[in-house]
Amino acid sequence: MDASEPGLLSRLWDEHLRASFPPHVRGREFEHEGRLFDMVLLDADIAGCVSSLLSGPLDEQRQGLLLVCLAAVEKVLPSIDDEAGAIEYYERLREMAALAVGIGHVDAR
């Protein structure tokens, strides 16, 4: 882990807290690996894990959820249109999830 990763995660988290959720993806669902994902819940799951990590190490359950959500957001990103900044919103979520996974794996050692 690069020493700057926690700082970058904190900065992205602050940006995310100021960002508005793109309303046109509310209620939109997609399937990934036999599981149905709601765009709002995908946002909430990643945000919850990141918020937890910023307060302390992730437990095994949250680390697993984060991995599933990271794969899901990577799958859905190409199908998002950019109305109301949706691509930027979900790219930031993806980046936060990837950083959190990396930081969480280091903390688990």
C-alpha cells in the first residue's frame, strides 16, 4: 500500500459526501454473478464500507462485500449514461472501493 492511499481515500470520501446522487439511476437494477444489484444500494454498500474503513479496519464480512461491490460497479460502469454526472459519481465509487480493498488487505495482515 502506498502511504498516500488513506489520504486519497479520505479526499475521495469528502468529494463523495458533497456529490449529489444522479437521480436517473434511482430504481435501476442490474444482475451480476446471479445477484441483483440496485444502483442506490450499490452506492450505499460501498459508502458504508469506506466509512467503516476510515474509522478502523474492515471485518471479513465487509471486506467480502466490498470485493463483490467493486466487481459489480466495474461491470455496470460501461452501461451508465452521463446524465447528471452519473459516470463521475460511479467512477469515484469504484476508485474508493478499489482503494479500500487494498487498504483493507494490508490491515488484515
